[in-house]
Amino acid sequence: MLRTTNAEYLRGSRRKLWHRRLAGGSTGGTLVPHCAYGRRPRCGLCCVVMVLAMACVPTIVTGEGTTQTGRHFRVICDFDDEKIAAQALETAEAVWPVATRLFAVADRTPDEPGDIYLFRTVAAYEKVEAELTGGKFRRNLAFSHWDTRASYIVLQPDCSYRGLQKSGIPTMTRRLIAHEAAHLFRCTMIPNHRSHPDWLQDGAASWIEEQVLTADGRSSGAERDPDTSTMIVQALGLLEQNDLPSVNRILRDDIEDVQWSKRYAVR
């Protein structure tokens, strides 16, 4: 595992996103026309575009923090705690072999590790989420963003620094990390990942998440774990009330009428 300061990492991160934008990459190549005619844009235009591109990169970490890098993922905390960063990276890396088996793809080291940003407070998360999705995932407190190829997660539940030092990263946060890392795996390893329906995206991520937590002894199985068993109860409740969408509707992602908090249970 490699350790860098967040100031050093963010400078590199901004350059990475900046160059992707200029090259017409996944973070939005419409800012600069592709040099199809063999000519580079004029210097004046380049300067203007560079400023605009830098302005579009979200302000993620301020002050000192901790960054740890593994073979497939990189964890960036907006707080200084190497123990928590190491535990988060451990959970993320455990996702990779499970996901390769599920999707039947050959294991390989990505050109760049997937970034997982871990926030100490909800306010810090909401600031970045607003910049990237305009509030779409505000209440989720965790989401993955395809254009930045990164995940953003709030440390949950909220607890004191002393509690974190004594107990380590909460299982709830490990679950979120595993879930979002599974999304990053698809983004990295499966070229047509954007065409995947929601039921496949979240269903696969939830299954991988449960496998990872069960393997390290943090879950006693889907029917006994507080998180997954709650979703099972929610789905059964919808079935009893005759409100559970049909299989055809679920496969078409036609479940907008289902209460937001129960959609993950349906998928």
C-alpha cells in the first residue's frame, strides 16, 4: 500500500481529470473539440478551457487527510486516520476477486485504481454531491460517479473519534464501501457498464457486498444481518400488500411508484 498526503494526491487528481477533459475522455470531452484536423487549439482557447475544466473538478478534500492505495482501489479520507483508511482499503480490495468471479472476467490491474472518498461529516459529503449530481444522491450518503470514476461515502454511523479508534471502521461503512467498490469494478472492467439496468447494477453490488462481509465474519448471512434482513422484510411487506412490482416491471426498471427507501429491496 502506498501512502501520500492528500495535498499531493489532489494535485495529481486534478491534473488527471483535467487531461481527461481535454482529451475528450470519460469526464466530459465536449469542452474541447477533438483535434480531428491535426491542429491543436490556439493557446488563448487552451487557457480558457483549462480554467473551465479546473472549475468543474469538485472540491473534495480540504486540509490534511489520509490516502492509501492498493492494487485496484485508492481510499482518500478527508480526515487524518491511517487505521480507518487501511481498513476501508481492505474492504474495497476484497471486492475485486468476488466481482471477477461473478462477472466471469479475467483479473487484471487497472491502469489507475478506483478512487473511494471517505468523508467524516454529512456536510462535507453533501457539498461534493451537490457539485457532481445536484442533490440526486444527497439522502443516499453514498454514491458512485461514472465521469470521475470515483465513489463518495460518509463514515456511518456518526461516532466519536475515540469510538473509531477503539472499534475501527463501522460495519455499516464497510458495507457501503463494498457496495460502491462493486460499482467501480463494473465501471473499470466492463465496457458497456452504462447500459446495465438498475436491477443488475444494484443487485450485483448488493450480492457482492454481502459476500465480502460474510467472508470476513461481519455478516452472519442475508437473513440474519440487520441491513439485508430489513430489505427482505420490506420486500415481503410489499408482496403482502400486493404492491410488489411484477418481474417484468422490475426488469424494465419501472418501479418509480415504489417508495424510495424500498427500491433497493425490490431490486
